[in-house]
Amino acid sequence: MANRLKEMGEGAGRRMMVNAAIKAVEQQGYALKRQPGRGLTAVYDAVKGSTKSVLSIRTTRDRWFAFPSLQNGKSWKTLDNCNLVTVAAVDSIDNPQAVNVYLFPAEEVRKRFDASYAARINAGHNVKNDWGMWVMLDKGDDSVTSQVGHSLAVDYPAIATFTLDELEAGIEAAPEAETIVESSADDEETEPAIALNTVAEVLAFAQERIAVLTGMPVEGIKLDLKMGV
């Protein structure tokens, strides 16, 4: 069966998901304004009554989302400057029919990413600075290194769900969302730019991404490299 979201293209699909996130958060009583001078990131001032917060919007088509680690896991790019994180996620990876929107306290998100980082380091994984590290939204298995930090979507149920029909038919695009460039250096759907300088680094990265996509432990993934002329 065709993946409708994929057929829309990366840019159009992401804009629709960002707009869904904005709509859902506004329904919670927040007034949003995209922060100026933030480059390509989707970071917003979020005001609710007398409370002012900073909100990071992430989108995901595989129900994992990322933030880049800095200072060997001591801090997180973008995340450390936020109070809230909203994630717009497809309801199904293979055949999405709706977008679920979640709203998390940033401090709780940091705890999950800290736990995931520590588990990967303890397992001997190579976690690079300024490189996106993924945490899964749904229930996972703590015995699988790459899944540590899971279950945010279980502990914090979706604040809204929009069908793709609803989104295509008329969630009005927020002016701020229209200005977001489709590819971002620290966006969850795009790897932060960093050079892979050796074959070993390329293979290690491939193992990590395969682990994310399959749920298998990194140590159980073996890759053979064959080179010929």
C-alpha cells in the first residue's frame, strides 16, 4: 500500500507535520511565536497565561526522534535551551494515516537522552559530538542498548491526533511554519553535518542506524565490506 506521507515529498510532509504540532500546542492554550535568529531550527516562544516557555518542535516518520549531544554527553544541542518539546509522529511507519502530537517537559526528555547516551557509552558504542542521537517514543526493551530511554509516548499520551485527510484538507499553515527551511543542520530528520573520515566510522554509523530501524542491539549487527574494481 502506498505511503501517502512519503508521496507528498519530504518538504511538504514535514511542513504538514510541523503545522499539526503548532495546531495541537495552540489547542492546549499556548500562544506560539518562532524565535528570530535561530537559523533553521523549529524553536518557539510559548506563552500560556503568565508562563513563558521555550518550545522545540520535532517531527518523525519512524517514531524515533533525535537531539545532538555536545561535550561528550554533558549537554544537548537545542534541548538544553528548551522547557518543552513537542513531537509530531506518524501513527504507522509503513502506512501512516494520522499524525500523533506529543508534548513533553524538556527535563524529562533530557533524562531519557542522558540514559540512552550512558547506555550506549557503557556498551562501547561510538557516540559523536554534534551528531543526532535517537530515542524511541514507544515501549521498548531496556536490554537493547539503542532502546534505552524509550516510552515517552506511553508516559505522556498524545495531546492530539489529526488524520492525514484532516491535515491535507485544511489545517491552516501557521506563518512561522512557512518560513522553516526544509532541511536543517540540527533538525531531527537530518544528520548534523559531521565528517566520517574512516571506513570504521562509516561502518559504526551504519550499525547504529540499522539498530535504530530494526530494534536489534548494535553488538548483534555484523557488516561485511567488500571492495573491488
